[in-house]
Amino acid sequence: MTIKQLSCGLLVVNERSELLLGHSTGSSHWDLPKGLIEAGEAPASCALREAREEFGLEFAADRLVDIGRHFYYRGKDLHLFAVGATSNEIRPELCRCTSYFAHYETGRQVPEIDAFAWTADAQLPSVLANSMRRLLLDRGLLAHARTLLRSSG
């Protein structure tokens, strides 16, 4: 039996229903704050930690809406949470990534995320990686998250 990895992530949605994304350094796609859960860590704690490390965002746990655990790709599931925030509360130009990796060519330490932006639906299909696009758009999880945020607010 193969053990699946679990990543946890956060959908940050503003008052215009835009999604906050970060540009993955060295790649062409934009992504959510997300990452692998650590031993003994709760999924919500992991999502909050990733948001802090990759985007510099701090949210109280009681603001999160649980979207559930979903198939992401072979060998990995993604447990998503959503949080509503205003574009005044979160300004992409103030986001900061404190999580680094060794660049595959230079070996130099670079941030995992090197740019941040509020992203409208029309842009999402062209900027998300295929697995994230399938999950959020094709399977309707982003729309579901927005519905849950409206009903919880």
C-alpha cells in the first residue's frame, strides 16, 4: 500500500472574489500558500504556517473555513481551508516569503515565492499549474469555498 503525502493550503479570497496567489520562483505558475504537513501537526495549523512562511500572512484559526481533503495528484492529497480578507487588510506588495530553497542552477538560496497578486477568475486558468487548475476550477472547489465563506460571514 502506498502512503499518500498530505499538503495543506489556504485560499485567501477578497471582497471582489479575487484569489491571492504567489509566483513560484523559477517556474511559470502561481500558487496558493501550501506545503507538506509535519508529523503531529493539525491540517489547519499547517495551512496557517504555510501562509506565514510563504506569504507573511497571519490569521486567527477561527477565521478559517475547512474545505476538506481532496485528491491533488497521484501520491498527494491537499487539505484546503479558506479565509475571507479585504484588499486593504492584505496588500500583495507587503507580502514576504521567508521560506527558501537552493536554486537548481546556481545553488543560491532563493525564496519559494517571489511575487504576490490578487488574481481574478479570468486569469486563473493561465497562471495555475494543471493540478491546481483541475482542483480549484474544473472540480469547482474555489466556487465552493466562496459559497462557504459567504455563508460563514
